[in-house]
Amino acid sequence: MSDPAFAAEQLGAFIASSRPGTLPAALRHEGLRSLLNFFGGALGVAQDPTVTTAVQVMAPFSGPQRATLIGRAERLDAMGAAFVNAIAANLLDFDDTHLETVIHPTAPVAPPLLALAELRGLSGAALLHAFILGAEVECRIGCAVSPGHYARGWHITSTCGVFGAAAGAACLLGLNAEQCMAALGIAASQSAGLVENLPTAAKNVGMGNAARNGLLAALFAEAGYTAAPSALEGRLGWARAMGDAPEAARITEGLGEHWEFAHNTYKPYPAGIVFHAVIDACLDLRDGLDPATVTEIVVAGDQLLLDRGDRPLRNARDARVSIHHAAAVTLLRGSAGVEDFEAAAVHDPAVTALRGKVRAELDALLPRGAARVTLLTQGGERRSIEVRDPRGSAARPMTDAELEAKYRINAEGHDAEAQITRLWALEAEADIGTLMVLFGRPDA
Amino acid sequence: MSDPAFAAEQLGAFIASSRPGTLPAALRHEGLRSLLNFFGGALGVAQDPTVTTAVQVMAPFSGPQRATLIGRAERLDAMGAAFVNAIAANLLDFDDTHLETVIHPTAPVAPPLLALAELRGLSGAALLHAFILGAEVECRIGCAVSPGHYARGWHITSTCGVFGAAAGAACLLGLNAEQCMAALGIAASQSAGLVENLPTAAKNVGMGNAARNGLLAALFAEAGYTAAPSALEGRLGWARAMGDAPEAARITEGLGEHWEFAHNTYKPYPAGIVFHAVIDACLDLRDGLDPATVTEIVVAGDQLLLDRGDRPLRNARDARVSIHHAAAVTLLRGSAGVEDFEAAAVHDPAVTALRGKVRAELDALLPRGAARVTLLTQGGERRSIEVRDPRGSAARPMTDAELEAKYRINAEGHDAEAQITRLWALEAEADIGTLMVLFGRPDA
């Protein structure tokens, strides 16, 4: 490979030559923020039936070396732990977002690396480094095929997540350049996940597989299995089979200088990201307002907001992508947390009544992600607020303190303060195994 | 589901309502032929380094309940056994072929079903039934997207194999119609595998995953995970994400009446199927011929034959898709078995010398799969034979006796006669577990 031509070759050489501790401090801090957000999200849903079912199905197929399931007493081998923790982290879509690609970067990448590092006693610095490289590879490959890839029906967090998991695991295993390339090529032959299945639990299997199969790719590469150097952009390779010729330069240009992962963002609310401006506007509007006096709520946004959110409401899954529910529950309760989008909130008579007063309308002049909410009250008052950069957007990122606050809510019943302290100091951790003890549950 | 509309719904209802023993006798016999051919193929390469590596990588991730690895002493859980046995069965592309789709139907479907049946003590009749249904679903879905799917870069045996494995496992688990539908939908979110990777071991990972992930899909469906009924043909579903709108009627029309699986064929030679006519012609031509007197060998065929087979030769993988090697080794040795395409044969000086006298030329009038071989000798003799329907083709299928002979060669060192007898009588087998004992190796 003296003259690296293909993307997987260049990525392989980059991963194999990169060393822990050498990345910019701001980037490493973004990695810590992502991991804090990841652990909180997984802890918050650790006992959800979807997660419990995944544990039960995978348990009979777990080897003896067991890794931590976040927030649970059971343990599974690295494949099973990668699978289950990835499902949990992404379950409510309350995780992170790389906005250009709409990839949730951390859920498929962190779990296999944590499991590997836990079982092999690797350091926090090595883990953080491998995680950032994996997430970077994932986002770069996503950029090369966006936006057509998702629009065509590919659930990009799964289809690109497997590359991130493979790259990160290859890095953590200390594979050489050729093996790293093979890991990416083997990942290409495992890339899957469909938008059509997003409203169902089949989505969760896709997420779990991205994590599990990425690890498998790295382990087979370590054992000597090969792949086509052209697996990503070749004529019969990943990108073209899945859609069109990729913008291959996006995968490799400025490697080590420009970082896509630096653009990662975090969600303050467990609702679709386009609804965050609606929620922010409603939080501001309710200052000194008696919700009982509201007669009409008009939510204006672009076509995407209406396409995603102007729909009938049947269950909690719908609530997280409903303009009407987001506006009503936020105005009424002054909060937009996990429980405000659960079944009890959906069927709460007061929320239901206020939801009936919400009307969505198109304002094609509003930019993507923006919303204007206008209230009319019995007293004839009219209040209107327009939000263009909601909390958590790239222009207004969640602060470390806000991420900690989100974590504390998700981690109720766990030792959140100890966990937060240890996570910020991850690079000082000599053995991830001792860290993960904090995240399991000693009793069933 | 009172009015089944989507393909997965119709397939689900079909699978759930079908009962062992009710399929036509000829179809069941074809199932037995496929399984005989499958076991032989897997036995023949059981000690191949690629298989051994797969066992070593998967072993640490195996749960306690262990299933047979064909021809090996180790055992793995059902996921691992499905993965490894699928790789072995397809390793040399010496397995079966559904010609319209170029799917190798048995390799991804039989292994998960055998592992499930072994571990749960299910009967041979149940196994055979589930296998035929699974292979049928696999071929039908393949027909709906062929030929564009493979041409675009999808390794169709992997991408459709996962559906066959899911359908067969769902049948064997006795899932209801809705669960069977979910299994297919979950399989859709796991479908992967690239033509670009075919010359490498990444291909084998794709094969193993088709088997393993199909089983996973059925187990998650059994546990209550759901999928979109429209996962196969929906706007953002499997077929359209992967290429174009499918010919969805091919998936469901005449279910239970017309059987795609009945068109399965078997390979007499471990070489690409388009080379079989070349081999047959050479076998006939060498009657009474001294190969040392041959001065020139001209192989004529259509563009596909030349595209696939007129290429430089570096190793055994190339040899199996080389016009020159197929003609030379067959003429010289009068055989075209596994060892005739291995490294020793590739580097055999006599074969190498004769290979140098082979010339490929286009005859666009010859139909696909046909070849004409013409020999010139020192004495000025000219012999020419044209083969249009090679042994193993749909027009000239391998007989049961020929399949047995192929099996005996593959199963050297095993108790082939006992195995053959038991396989033909599979439907009388009360417990697949007692059958599988015949196929492992008691000692390491």
C-alpha cells in the first residue's frame, strides 16, 4: 500500500498511525461530552421492555467473558453488550446528532469499544481516542453519501455506524494499516438498516447490529480476513450499490486536520430535532401564562416540520414526532423531558385538551429547524415567539452544565455525581473495567 | 391482517399456515438433494484455514448450548454454528445455484435451521419443511429484484439469504403469521453483502451473517419485536433502497403452487458455473488423446464467459474462474475436482504449459453457459466439441447417483455411506440431534 488510492486504505493508514493523547484538547472534550450524553441516555431506558427483550434474546448466545450492560445487573459477552447498549443509547432518539448527516454518532460506536476495553483492561485514554476516530470515520463516510443515502431509505446511523464501530475497534485492538482497511471493508459487507422500519423495533435490531457487526469486522480483520480495498467506493462497492457514486473526497480530505465529529450536537429534549424550536418557543411563552386561558396555539414552520410533525397521535412514539404534543405538553407543564412524551402524558386529559387547540401552518420563509409559536388567550392577548437556533443546535450548543443536568435526570436512582466526575476524568482512568463497575447494577 | 396487502404479510401468512409433510414429493426430494449437496460441500472444506479462522473468532462469543460444526470437533451455539457452517458450505462456490437469480440457496438457510433443530430436538420432517419454505422465500425475493440487484453490486446470496434464514427459522419456531412477517421485516434491516468484496474473505463474513442474522430476526420476532409490514417493497424499504421498485408480484404469486426452489441446480465442478461447458467439452475431447500432442486450444463462448474467465492467473481463487485453467487441467488430468483447482494444480508445470496453449475467443452466437472447444494437434488433427447444456444445468441436472458420487469425494475420511443413507431418509429422523452426531468429529 505504498500509494494509497482507495478511501479504506487511507482511513486504515490514518487509524493505524494515530496515537492516544495526540488529538486537540477541544476535540477530546467533545468526545467526553458525547460519552456523558451516551451513558445518561442508556441509563435512562435501561429497564425499558425493548432493552429487556434484547437482553433476553441475546443471553443464550453469550460467551463466558462478560461485559457490563449499562444500568442492568446482567452481563453479556462483548458482542451482546455492544448490541444491547447500542439499542439502549438510541432507543428514544434522545442521543447526539451530527446534523449534516443526521447520524447519531455515539450509540453504535461507543458500546463495542467499551466492551472491548472493559474485557481487556484498556485505559480511558485509549478508549476515548478510539471512540473519536471511530465516530470521525462514521461521520465522514456519512458525509460522502448524504443527503441521498437517507432519502433513499437507508437508516444512516446503522449503515454508517458499522464503519465507526469497526474503525474504533480496529484502533483499540491496535491493528496495522492493512488490517484497519480490512475491518472497514468487512464492515461494508455488513452495512444495513432501513428508514421504512424506523417506526418499529426492527430499527433497534439494526442499531444493535451496527455496533456488534463493527466489532466482528475488526476481530475478523485481526484474525487475517481481508476485504477489497475498493469496498467503499468501487464500481460494485458499498456506496454505489446503496445509491450513487459517493463524494469520496469527503471521506479522506483533511484527515487529522478537519474533524467532522467536532460538529456533534446533543438533544435537550427527547423529541425529533425539528421540534426543539417549538419546545423552546413554548417554554419562553408560558412565562406568567395560565394555560387554561389559551384558546389557540398556532405553530408555523417549514415543510419539513409539517411533514414530520403534523400527524395523528396514537402512542408515545408518535408523541416524540408531534407538533401538537410538543407544544401542548410544554406549555402546560413547563417541561419537555422523557416522561412528558410517555404514554401517561399522551393520554393526560389536560394535555389532550390543549393539544386540540394546536394548529400547524406552513411558513416557507422560516429556515429548517426554526419555528414560530403564536398564542391567543380568552382575554384577547396574543403572544408570539420565533426561535431560529434552539437549545442544543450548533449555534447554541448545550453547555457542559446542561449536559450534566440532563444526565442527572436520566440517571435517577444511580450514583450520578460519581459517574459524572469519573466520566469527565476518563483519560485518567487506567482500566475501563473499574469504571464500568459504576454503570452496572449489583442486584437484579 | 384481514386483507394482506404487503409481500411480507402474505409470506408470513403462508409460512405460518404451512404444515410439514404437505409439500409435493418431488419438491421434498429436491430438498433432500440440496441438503446432501450442502453437507458434502461443508465436509469437503471443514479444515480449510478460512473455516478454522471463523471458528476461532466466533468461539469466545458462543453461549453454552452447542451445535455441530460440520466436519469439526468444536461446537458453537446456534448463532456461531449457523455462521460457520454457512461459510463452509459456500466457501468454494461448489454449492447449489438457483440460475435465474444466481442465488446459492442452501448455504445461508440450512445452517441456522439445523442448529435450531439440533438444539431443540426437532424432527427431520420439520427441518426439511422449514428449509424448503425458507429457500423458496429467498429465491422469490431474489426473483423480484433480479437481475438489477446483483448487477448493482449486491451479493444476492447474502442479501436474500438472510430472508431465507429468517423465514425458515420462523417456520421451525412455529411462529404465527404476524411474527413470521416481523421476522422478514427484521431481516430486511440486516440484509447486506457486496459483489466488490467477492474476491476476499469479507464475502465469507457476509455469508455467515446471512445465516446468523436470519436466525436472530426470527428469535426477535418470537420475542415480540415488530417490523414494518411494508419493509420489503415500501417507499423507503428494502428493495427500493437497494435499487429499484421490485417486481413485487414475483414474491407472492402462486405461493404454494409454483415453487422457485424446484429449479435448484447442483455443480459437478468447483468452478464458476459458466466454465462447466468448457470442462464438459474437454472431458469429451480427451478420449484417446495424448495431451502432449496438443498445440493449441481455442475456447469460444459469449461475452459473459470471456468477462468472467479470460484473465491472469495468480492463485486458486483465480483458477476457479479461469477459462485457461479449466481447459488445461481437465484435458490433462481428465478430472475437474476440488484438488484440480487448488494451488498445487495451479503451479503444476504440466498444467502451466498446457494453459499457455489456451486461447479464448468470442462467439456471440453461443448462448449463455455454452462453450465450444477446438483442439489442434502436432499431427494436424482438429477436434471440436460444442456444449450447450453442461452437466448440472437445468436441462441436464445431476442425477441422485452423481450427487452421491460428488458427496463421497467431498466426504473422504468420513462415514459417507452412513451419512448418505441417513440424509435420504431425513423425513424419518425423529431428532435432528441424533443425525448431527454423524457430521461432527469426535476427536480434535
